[in-house]
Amino acid sequence: MTSTVEILEVGPRDGLQNEKVVFSTADKLKMINGAIDAGVRRLEVASFVHPKRVPQMADAEDVIAGLDDRKDVTYIGLVLNKRGLLRALATREDGKRGVDEAGCVAIASDTFADKNQGQTSAESVEITKDMIRLAKSEGMSAQATISASFGCPFEGRVDPARVIAMAEDIAEAGPREIAIADTIGVGSPKRVTEIVSAIRERLPDMPLRAHFHNTRNTGLANAWAAYEAGVTTLDASVAGLGGCPFAPKATGNIGTEDLLYLLEESDVNTGVDLNQMISLANWVEGVLGRTPPAMVSQAGGFPVAAS
């Protein structure tokens, strides 16, 4: 373990993709800039998918065109196939800043891979490897997430050996990092420890990231287990927004402010200001018109003694 964890803010992409309230381009940019102001330095800002499949991401290029040219910030675009990657690469044409990093996705079950990406699980691995190589050849960073690492909404439990083998296969393409994702929120700390430890043993030099949903109220416990097992980057979504349009009942990501509180009170540094993230979550609540699932933005940080 280290005493520092990188927070990757996924609210502008994963957080919004399943919301019924459509955030305008200007609102998305306000969310992104608010997270940066709080200290976040890596963010998923858009996904390059067909707008009929994920309407919330229809303005991906407009969002990216409006991003501040911050040298200290990494902007990530999710890509599921070569067409999506080419769109991401196009944002960098004509000297534009564009997307810094391609977020590629392989899926650990065939049924979910088909519903989410129109691929088999094995095909998603090969396509991910091809996209990583292409992105790197064009001077773009690339990383990979193994989705449904703990369970599939259609096939049930996923064999950890399958996830470990996928990680070893994907590593051959040289991604910046590999992430395990509990897409439907079925993981437990024990299972997280087992998978992360096994991947670290086989890929000792590969940076690992983890992505958890709080569908069954285990998200924060799983994040802590991942940290203890050696994960150096954790995904989170401001206000606890999130869900997958192709995974029934897959509710929100762990809330960024909830994760920050856990880490801060455990003497783990993130470089992100909790109070500013709470303020951003409160603003998100106003746009949504409902109370989001994260809890710290409702309760506040650690109480300050009365003077």
C-alpha cells in the first residue's frame, strides 16, 4: 500500500450516461471544471458511442471542444470499438488538445459483451488490444477496463480465473493501466482482494485501477479492499451518479465525496478537496432535481467543534 491514491472522476461520463435528466454541454463542462477545481487530475469526460444507444453522450465532441487546455489534467474518452477510437483521435486534429487518453473496455461475459458492445468476450479482448496499439501509435495514451469482473446480470458469477487471464492477455498490448470493474455491484472485499492480488502477482509492473458500483452497498468496502491489495487509482462519480444502460438494476458508482471522506479519515492522500467536491455534488443535485445516492454530500464532512 501507499499513502496516496489517485481519484479518477467518472461522473461526466459513467455518472450521466444512464440519467433521464439530460445535462447540457455547458452543465457537463461545469461539472468537469468543478472537479478540476477541487483537485481531480484525471477525468472521464465523454464516450464515443452511437447517440441512439446512449443519448446523454451525443455531444461528446462539443464537450471536448469546450475543455480547458490544462497541462496538469488528463481527459479520457471511452471507446468501445475502432470507430469510437477514430472519433477520439479526430478530436486531436488540426492542433487541437482533444482527448488525452482512450479508455477501452473488455467484458468478462459473452452475453453482457453482446448487449453492451455487440461482441463476444474474447472479441472484446482482441478489439481492446488492437485499440490500445492503434492509440499508442497515434501518440495517445490508452488504458483498459475489464467490465463485469465479478458478475454478469445475465450469466451470474464470473470465474475470477477468466478475469485474470483477460488481464494477462490485455497487458501484452502495453496499456497505461488495467482496471477491474464491478459493473453491477455484486463484489465483496474478499473477492476484490483475491482478484487484485492474483493480477498483481502475474503482472507486478502493471498499474491497477478499480471501478465499483454501490448497487448492494458494498462499493466503499470494495474500494478499501482494492486499495489494501495494491490498487493505486480508484474511480468515483460525484454525487454517486451512474449506472449502465445495458445492465438491469446497475445503479450508481461510489460517490466521489464518500470515497474522499473514507480515504481522508484513513490518512490516505488524494489531493482532492472534500468540501469543494461536496459543493459540486450539491450543484449536481440541483440540476437533477432529486437527491442523489451519495451520502457525505447530504451529511457533510467531519463535524467541526463549536468555538
